Amino acid sequence: MSTRRILLKRGALAAFSAAVFNFVVLRPAAAMAMMSKKQAAYQDTPHSGEQCAACCMFIPGDPGHCTMIGGVISPHGWCKFWQAGPNDTCS
Ligand code: SF4
């Protein structure tokens, strides 16, 4: 077998291993494609007293993130999937 074929097989094996690691080891929410802000009806302002800072899917940080919605998430934002609870506990 040529060196090139061996390298290609090793590359394919490494890619497959990384994919398996993503789906088995990482949290399912992190491995899945993130939902867009538009799909979630995300807004940068609170809604009826609800905001990301009090949502169980919010991941505090600078910037903040969400286990379900992709991109930077404001602690003062909100989306239609808001769920009360301590941050990063319902993913
Ligand atoms: S799921 Fe929660 S933390 Fe994520 S964007 Fe919606 S309200 Fe914010």
C-alpha cells in the first residue's frame, strides 16, 4: 500500500474519531447544530420580566452564550424557549 493511501486512511480515521467523540463525549446540545436566533425569535431585550440571565440554558461569560441558540447571547436577551432555572443546568 502506498504512503499516500496510508495517510488518507489515517486522515479518514481521525475525522471519524473526532465525529464520534463529538456525539458521544460532548454534551448533546453542544454536538447538535445550534438553532438560529431568528428561529428562536431571540431579542436583545427582556420579555415580560424574563431574560437570558435567569434561563437555565444561558452560559454566562464575556460574551455570554446559550446551549441551544448559536452566537453571542446577551444576559438581558430573551427567546421563545426561555426556561427558568440556574444557568447551564437544563441542557
Ligand atoms: S434559551 Fe434561554 S438563554 Fe438561550 S437565548 Fe433563549 S432565553 Fe436566552
